[in-house]
Amino acid sequence: MRKIAEYEFEVQPLDVDFDDCIRLTQLIGYLLHTAGLNAHENGFGMQTLHEQGKAWVASRLAVEISRYPKAHEPFKIETWIEDYGRVFTTRNFKITDAKGLRIGAGSSIWCMIDMIARKALDLSGADYTDFATGIPSLIERPVKIPALSGEPISRHRVKYSDLDFNRHTNSMKYIEWMTDLFPLELFQQRDILRIDINYVNEALFGETVDIYRQQVQSDGCLFEMRRGTDIICRAAMHFDDAFDLMTNK
């Protein structure tokens, strides 16, 4: 059992963008991968849960990145469980470079679902208390994102390539759809500093998701995704400097 686990990685060329730096979605993917690795080591990983008809799903996620590592650059991710509740558990992350300097951090909130009923399970009957460290996140926990109004800016039909092993849209795909709505010029001048995302409902194969976006601050935007009237997820994305979507500056 490892309450606090550290894993070493290297940025692969397929992970980077036009600037030779790892894409946000790929870096968050590494975070979630470490969560899975540590859960597996401690006996409650996805394979074990799937045999029991259960699965972990992310409810909320927040990530801050101060520097994006480049292709072939080594980095480490440290992860630990902060606490367990009746329904939710909090898992935190720290990202460091080869010199041991912190270049990012994350905080995530998870629940366990019954894969047939697609409903959250009560965790109070399972003894996970030995794995809780009580160590708080290095950043502010994921915040609740407000609702948006207006007309959708884009629409996406869920395809085979969007799905994960839980047979619903992979959590990184939502972030990918959001970042794809920004002009290239913005990423030539700015980096995403923080993202908060609230996962509300799952999107399944063949369903159509409407995407809403509003720039509510000089350095960031809010997003909302809906399937009809059902909320799929909401997110807030902040960049490292102010910009104006009307002028692409």
C-alpha cells in the first residue's frame, strides 16, 4: 500500500502541440493515469471494480499549470487521497520537473457508480479510511461553475473515438472540444493557467452535445455542454494573461 505515490514520465512527441509543449489534455491524462495506477496498487483499481460491476468516475477536477514540459522532457506526478466521504473522495496531485520544481498541481473529486444502474454508490460501507492522508490540495479545490445562457457556439455528435472503457465520453474529450473553439492565435500568445470542470451527466455514443461559451473575465471563459435540456458538464478556463475573443488579442 502506498498512500502517497510518485510516478515518472517523459513527454512523448505525440503529446505535444505546435509549440513542442505538452497539450493540456495530455497532461491531465497523465494525472488521471496516476490516479488509476495508485488505485490499482491499493486494491481498488478499475479492473477490480469492473469485475464487481462498479467504476470510478470524476465529478469535479481542477488543474493549474505554471509551465508545460516539452517533448522528451521527464517529469514526475505525485498523487494521494485527501479524504473519503459517504459519496465522494478527493484525490490530489503535484507535478514536478527534473529539477524537483513544482510546475503544476491538481485536485479531483470522484464517486463510485454502479455500471448497470449508472448511479453513485454509498462508500460508507467500504473501508477506505486507511488510504486517506488528510493532506490538502496544493491549489484551491474544484469550484462550482455557474450556469450559462444564450445560444450554443458549437455542436458535437459523440463518436466512437470519444468513448472510454466506461462506454461514455472520455472526460478529456470535453476539454478538447473546449480548447478547439479558441483561435490558434490565442495559443500562440497565451497558456492555459487553470481549468475547473464539473461533470454532471455522461454523454453516450450518437448523442448530440451543444457547447456554450462566454468570456466573463478578461483572462478566462466559462463553458457549458448540454444534451437537450440536460447539463453534461460546466467548466471555467483561465489563461496566463488577458485576451479578447472579439479581436483575437
